[in-house]
Amino acid sequence: MYRLKFVLPSLILMGGLTLFSTASFGKAEYTKATGKTCTYCHIKAGAKDLNDMGKCYAKKHTLEGCETK
């Protein structure tokens, strides 16, 4: 009983952290697909605002044809 008192809340906490931590990050598959860092397409890391390269990628879903300035 003593173990259950601590194990169950720990499991619930870990499950919640796992569930919500993946929702809070950007799309890692974009980084894997392009081989670029977040700031290549975003104004700053962690921001949703896109720079010109990010806007081009959002339209085309590829970096081909997107020019860096």
C-alpha cells in the first residue's frame, strides 16, 4: 500500500509530462527533412513567426526554389 501511494502519482505525472511535452515543441520532422535548424525558417527559436524562407517552405513544403537573401 505504501508503494502504491507514491508509484501511482508518479506514473500519472510522467504520463502527463510525456503527453504534453510533445505537443509543445515544433515539428521535429521538418528539421529532419531539411537538415536545417529552427532559425533557418523562424525569426527566432521557439517563435511561430516565419521569416521569408519559412514562408516559402510553408507554401511549397520543400526548400527547392526558396532563395536566401
